[in-house]
Amino acid sequence: MGGSRFVNLKAVTPRPKPRPSVRREWLPAKKMKRNWDLYFVIVLPLLYIAIFKYVPMYGALIAFKEFNVVQGILGSPWVGFKHFEDFFTSPNFSKLMWNTLGISLYALCVGFPAPILLALALNELRVGAFKKSVQMVTFAPYFISTVVMVSMIILFLSPKLGFVNHIITWFGFPEINFMGEPGYFKSIYVWSEVWQQTGYGAVIYLAALAGVNPQLYEAARVDGASRFQKMIHIDIPGLLPAAVILLILNVGQLMRVGFEKIYLMQNPLNLSTSEVIPTFVYKIGLLGANFSFSSAVGLFNSVVNLLLLVLVNALARKVSDSSLW
């Protein structure tokens, strides 16, 4: 009882550690100076995006104006949504939307699963030489330019010179003018696109399959799983994240059908099914010098693509763990 009842709080309570001083080298200017080479690598892509992607957005104003070259963008009179209304009420609107969506959805339904199937098949091949040969044969068409590709299509399907019609007539059937029949245009475009792009797309999925944990295959082998079961339970889940990202990007470009290839394949006979929004914008805007109307159509096309991208990305984020943002 002889001790004091009071406790020296200063002696018991530990002193707070002093905060470390902020080093000058961690300031933004110092960090940029230390890592100048990394920032320099980023400069060129940022300049490219700014100059060729953001600066041209200023020209979208002519979609809301009656553009005159002499008066310029700012000096041209403002007309609001007049050009959009003209496009929506024009007789070409329904045909353009039907052709654009028809070709795009057809290409998406056929072209999207084709690289996945090819990658799964190549992943199951055990003979190295045969696997490399198949990869080379399927990947090589990707390097063919669009102009050469369209020339090959026209030559192969020619009624007189094409080997396709030679085979048809050899079996006793009449010749078919494939490029002159509107009903064949979508299939010719889509399947030639599949032939040219499938090998390149399969490389992405093969890279995704290469990242699958080998222990999963060993465990499946111990459990007695067949090749098909390994494909269903290991391969497909392994490439699913990459497939979801590519699907989002493809849907985001649904309205941007390949302009160059379709334009080169067009002729007066198949125009009823081959005329799409990009080719219509080119003909009205550059050839017809109707810049305001074509800009309105192109802006509408871009807005639809943006809405589809946001919608599909939100849907993918809900049903899976993969999304763009």
C-alpha cells in the first residue's frame, strides 16, 4: 500500500513514431525524370490517339449544320437534327439497317466461334509437324490484302473462268453468276472473311490455352477424363476470359462492316443486298459532296456501336468475371 496510486502515463504510453519525411525523389517531377524513357514510350501512342481520334471529333459539328466549305464549320448555319430526321425518314434507312445488321450478325455468328473451334482442335494435335503445317495454312490467308482477296473471289466465282462454275457444270448443273445474284452476297462475304481471319483469331486462343495450369490436365488424366471431357471442363473455361473480351469488341464494331471489301465486291446487280451504312456514307459524303448528311449518318452509326459496346460489357460483367471495365 506504500506505492502511489497514480501511474505515470507518459512513461507507459509509447511515443508515436515520427512520420517519415516525404522524399523529394517520389514527387511527380522527380519520378518522371527518373523514368523518362517509360514516359517517352507512352508519348507516341497518346499523340496518335489525340491527333487522329479526338481532334477529328470537332468535325462532328457539321452533322448538325448545313456545312459550306466557304463558310467553314463554325460559320455554317445550324440546322439541329434535320439531317438525322432526313436519314430516318428516307426510303434507304430500312434497307441499309437490314443489310448492315444482317451481314454483321451473320459474320459474328459464323466468324466468332470458328477460331475457338480451330484453336481447340490444334490444341489436341500431338504430331508437331502436322500441327505447324495446319497453323501455317490457316494463318497465311490473313496476310492477303483486301484488293487481292476480292480479285481472287471474283475470279474463282466467275461464270466463265471460275473453277467453282467448272465444277458445277461438270456435274450437269447450269452456271451461276454468284457475284450478280443478290442472295449470294452475304454468304460470299462472310465465308471468305472466315477463311481469311480464322487462323489469325486462333492464335489468340492458343495463347490463352498455353496459360492453362498443366496440373489440371494431370489431375484429369488421373481421374480418367477423356479428351472431350478435358476440352469441356479445362480448355473452354481457360479460354473463356479471352473469348468474352473479343466478343465485346466484336459487338462494339457490329455496325462497322468491312467497308473496303464490301465496296470492292459491289456491282449494280447485287447492290440491293450489298449496300451498307459505311458504303452509303462514302458515296453520299465524298462522291456526292453532301458532307453534313453523311456526317450525321456516320455519327449515328458510331453512337449505335458505342451503345452496343456499353450494353454488352455490362452484360458480360454480370454473367462472368471478364469485361473491359
